Amino acid sequence: MRRVLVAGNWKMHKTPSEARVWFRELKRLLPGGGSLLDSEVALLPAFPILPYAREVFGEGPVAYGAQDVSAHREGAYTGEVSARMLKDLGCRYAIVGHSERRRYHHETDTLVREKVLRLLEEGLTPILCVGEPLEVRERGEAVPYTLAQLEAALEGVELAGPERLVVAYEPVWAIGTGKNASPEDAEAMHQEIRQALARRYGEEFAARVRVLYGGSVNPKNFADLLSMPNVDGGLVGGASLELESFLALIKLA
Ligand code: PEP
């Protein structure tokens, strides 16, 4: 019912020229250039790489998108990139609310919600990141903390369909640390997220929204995470940078 999504968040890695070679190689190595896969593959490189993603993947089966988007539609916002620009480049997705943006760029839930709205206006699908820092988990408050982020980002947000939203549960303590959430802990949080989506959008709708897990996903732990009924794929940082590990993840999906 929900197609597994393997999404690579490249963060600030690879130059456009390096990425172009990598994209061509990935396309060559994927069965049917990606058209024969059961799962969906998406790449989320830095903004200057996106034209090369379009050049190599076009409107084909491998999706691509950005790691962020401006909360503004257009105007005097130096350094910002609008949802309309991303749409023009053929992006299907953009990450919003990644913990690195919340932490290093002080992004608030209100700002994240604006970004969700800008993407939806242009027909792009937000990959909305939520998740708790370690001290919050240790206090036993991981669920209310994560759901509060989700609720705030979706407050008053109408969705044309369940495919118009992807949620990524990314516990902050698991990102880039080599320490992933256990499949059971991930599943428990994903269930909470799906129930929260059901309260907002209805059971049937929520049952079709994909909820990804992110945080030190690698070829060794991905199969166990994916075996959980509410884990619909991964948002992958480090392990998406090498062709070998990324292909291994795609194979497991
Ligand atoms: C991420 O950046 O979204 C992420 C999950 O990174 P990593 O896989 O490296 O932990």
C-alpha cells in the first residue's frame, strides 16, 4: 500500500562535477535505470547540484529534491531559494525541518510550517523531519516532543492527497552518530506519528502517508528497520554518499 522510499540526504557533500559522475553511475547500475525497482529512490543534494540531477534523471523514476526551501515566495531574500525555483528544476521533494537546520539556523516550528506551505503551493512534497534530542528521550518525553513538532508544522495545512506528505522520524541523537534507534523504538514512534496524522487527516488518509526513519541507517541495520510495519523507508545521510552502500540500501528496500 505504501511504496518504500529510500532518500539520500547529501548535506553539504560533493561538488556539482562529482555529483554528475555519481548520478550517471547510479543510473547505469540501477535495474532499468531505476524503472524496474519496487521502491522509490530520491536524491537530495545541495542546491547547485540540482541542475545535474535534472540532466541525468529528468522525469524518470529516480526522484530528486532539495534539502531546504525558503519560507518566502519571492523577493528580496538574499541567499534564499524558492519552491518555485525548485519546481522549475523538476524537484519532487524538499526536506524541511531537518534537525541541523533547526539547530544551526534556529529554525522554529512556525518557520517549518511556512516552508511546508510554500512547497505544497508549488506541488512539491515536503519531507518533514521531526525527532527528539537525547536529553528529551532520557526524560521520557520523546513522544510528546516529536508529536508537538509534527502538529505545529501541519497546523491548518491541507493536503490534496496522502502522497503529498512524507514524514521522517529522525531522533537527533541518531543522526551521524552511528547509533540508530532500535527497530522497536522506531516502530513505536512511527505508530504515534501515524495516529497523530489520523487524528488530523483521518485513518484512511494516514494509512497511506509514508513515514521514514532517519539516523545512522546503513546496509546492516536497514532490513530490520524496514521489517517494522510502520517504517516506510529511510532518510539516509552518510550511507547515501557511497554508491556501494546506497545501492545496498536500495536492494534491501
Ligand atoms: C540525515 O542527515 O538525515 C541522517 C539521517 O544522517 P545519517 O544517516 O548520516 O545519520
